[in-house]
Amino acid sequence: MIALCVFLAWASAFWAHEHLQPRTSKLFPLTTVSKRLYQCVRACAPVLALLLCLYRDFEEGVLYWLGLGAVAGLAVSLLMAALKHKQSGRL
């Protein structure tokens, strides 16, 4: 269960990071409140994930944190690539 929460925290951080990029904001415009919320999520989610991983064991926790971060980054990048391709096809 902790692994799923860590994965979701990392995925939300990467999702927020991608939405804050200038090239993405052209396809998916954001309001000022949304930008601030995404900035907060981008900063807090990896810290929350690290705290969850370090809860049981320090050495394994760091490895889980790094590994799940890599998997979440790949998953979000593939999802965003598919969404951008679908969105740019409509324009």
C-alpha cells in the first residue's frame, strides 16, 4: 500500500511539473490558481513520498523512492505524450 501511495505522489509531482512547462501550457492553459497549486504539488509530493518510504527502513526506503520515482516518471511521460499527440491532432 505504501508503494502505491509513493507511486501516486511521484506521478502527481511529474504531472504537475509537466503542466508547468511553457510548451505544455500552450496545449493545456492554466489559471493563476492552478499554477500555484501545481507548484505546491511539485514541491511537496516528492518529500511526502520520501517520508513514506523512510517510514519502515532507511536503506530500502531510499531505493524504493528512487525506483518508484523512475517508474512514475516514465508512466507520466508516456501518458503526456499520448495526450499531447491526441490534442495536437485536433488543432
